[in-house]
Amino acid sequence: MQRLSHHHLKCCRQDVASYVSTSATAYITMLRRCIIRFNVVIASITPAMPERRFACASALAEVRPGVPVSREDALQFIRCTDEDLPELLAAAHAAKEQFKLSVITYSRKVFLPLTNLCRDYCGYCTFRRDPGDPGTHTMTPDEVLAVCREGERLGCSEALFSLGDKPELLFPEMRETLRHLGYKSTLHYLEAMCELVLRETSLLPHPNPGLLSAEWVARLAAVSPSMGLMLETTNAALLAPGAAHDNAPDKLPAKRLRTIEEAGKQNVPFTTGLLIGIGESAEDRIDTLLAIRDLHERYGHIQEVIVQNFRAKQSIPMANWPEPTHGEMLRSVAVARLLLPNVNIQAPPNLSAPYYDDLVDAGINDWGGISPLTPDFINPEKPWPHVEQLRLRTEAKGFALRQRLPVYREFIPAVTAKPGLLSEKLGAAATTDGLARRAA
Ligand code: SF4
């Protein structure tokens, strides 16, 4: 890793001295930050013996810039040893640079939890509420506008709508709230709020409403330049009793794939991704990425793949579930980059804090949405880093930080091609090179 400084190498030698009297596993557990440093120095002072050759070295040697790797190779990479990890990261980093040179982007956003009622009960979710629970809330139009106006003032360009999936199907209280607001369903209300934000502010809506029919993909695409749905996993066994998606009918992978496919048929720029550490295997992670790749090869509409790591919290059914290690996260990001070398890969920095800048080594080209105003309502105990801190750490890795819109620049022409309010607002928000005009 040529990018290591003299200071790092000095640090590594000290680390290795301590390594001598301990085991590799214990070392990594104690000093996760040093996974990369550890391997670099060990490789340089302990020439690899033939029997210690890296298990995936020959596959890595075959990686070609811009060419997606095979399932078989991806499986080797995701199970690579700590000794192989620096080589894997170097390959992923090179693939990222081939895709988008020297820049890491982020979206400056406000987070709008339109309603936290949800008919699903995912084992890792802190966001959802039942009626009557403390903190239950459905935002009013005035609240939506007030947050967006404050976001405008702070240079935001994205209004991210996150909400539970069709709560009115389960809760009469939500039906009553919607009736009071004047809408037939949560999706009708969401559509109206996207349209309100588009009409009244300079922010661009990006809704994340759960499963969508063909009709609803079309309706929301008329009022937002992009939208999202995490595939999370293709492992349907996680809907079994006691598993992460027990009592979460909207998490059936086939249903989620259908929504993503429908967006593809309608040429809607789409964000999706995988959630690691919820009971899936390493093989499942590869198959989830391959399912996304397959849809992207058919429709070309996947604008971004998020690699999100499960974090345990006291208030969730999976409170005692082990979190994926930092090494697992780096491997997953690197493999996502190599399977999808020409797709934007994002990982949220707040979920890998304080060592989130290691994700740059693994091949991300985007930090996702960062809010200067609203907390991460999905992971409220993990605040986003301050944008200035993010900039400094990105620059320290040798990259420029740039503010993008919720829709990535390569997908903007597909949206602006259709005349109307959305096209006008997007045109006004974008610079000539497709980034955010309000860059702060
Ligand atoms: S993760 Fe989404 S679908 Fe699952 S319970 Fe939470 S809000 Fe509902």
C-alpha cells in the first residue's frame, strides 16, 4: 500500500513488536484500525512461504480494470485471510480509481421520517413504532416544509423521505391520520409531500417507501429524480421464526427484486444495497450483489449500491447479535466494488466510525447522505460526521470531496429528458458537470 506514510510505517513496526507476543486474531480485535498496517509490515519482514501463499492471490492477479469478477472469484475474495486483505483492498481501490478518479462524493440532505409506523417488525430496526409507542410520529406538511427550508439554508440539495412500509394496512390509527390529512394511503401522502418539496423548495426528493407496484414507481418517479429500496439480502430463510425478518412480510427477497426490476423497466435511477451481519452467510452477500448486478445488466438503472453494516442497539430484538467486524465490512465493500466495478458504491461513515476512512481503501466512491441538520433516524445513536471532518479525512486519503445531488450525474439526462417541473428543478440544482450547484 504505497499510500502509507512514514509515520504509519513507524507505527506499524511498533505494532508488529507487540504482535510478536500475541495472536493475529487478538491483535486485530484489540486494534481493528491496524488491519491494513499489520499486513503490510508482516508481508515486508516475513517473506511469504509457498505454503502461506494467499488463497486468493491468483484470482486477484486476474482482475482487470472495469471488468466484473466472477461469482467464484468473489467467493474467494470475501473469505480472504487477513494476509490477503491488503491485496484485495488494493485491487478494489484501483477499480474505484478506474471508475471515478480522485473524487469521493456525498449528498447533503435533510432526513424526513414521514411516518415511523410500519407494518413490518425487522429484528434490527430502531426506527419503527406501533401506535401509542413513545416517539410515534407522522410529519405534517408544515413540518416537512420547515425542515426542508432549514436544509436549504444549510446548503442541502436532497430531501430524503424514509418511512415504514404501508402502516395503514395494519393500524387503524394510521388510517385515521391519513383521513385527517386528506389522503387514501401513505403512498398518496408521500407523493403529495414529494410534490410539495419539489414545488416549494430547491431540494430534490428521494423517497424510500418500501415495496412499490409498477403504478407507484411511475407516480413517485414523476415527483422525484431517484428513489431507493434496500434489497438487503436474497436469503429468504431470514423470514423464518426468530430470524431477522421474522414478521417482516415486505422483506421477502422476491418481492423486493420485483420492485427494483419495475424501476428498471421504467428507467428510474435507483439506489439499493445489502445489509451485512443480519444472519446471512458470506455466500449470501455475493448472491445479493449478483442479483443487483443482474438487474443492472438488464436495465442499467442501478445508480448506487449501499453496503450497510448491522449495528447492535439496546432497544432492538437483535440487541445481543454480534456486529460484523471492520474486516468483514472492508471485504464486503471491496467485493462489491469488484463485482460492480462501474457502479457507485456507498457505505455510511457513521456506521464505521471512528475508522470510516478505511472504507475509501476498500473502493467506495461515495459517503451517501450526510445531514448538517437532522439526525440519522435509522441509527440515532450514530451521528453523521460533520461535513468538514468528512472533507478533511477524505482529503487526507488523497481525494477531493464533492457534493452531489440525490440522483447521480450519469443518470441526470434520463430525468431531464422529460419536460416538466421535475426536469426544471433538477436542471436548476445541477452544475454543468452534474454535481450540486449549492455545493457548500
Ligand atoms: S427496517 Fe423498514 S421495513 Fe423493517 S421494521 Fe424498520 S421501518 Fe419497517
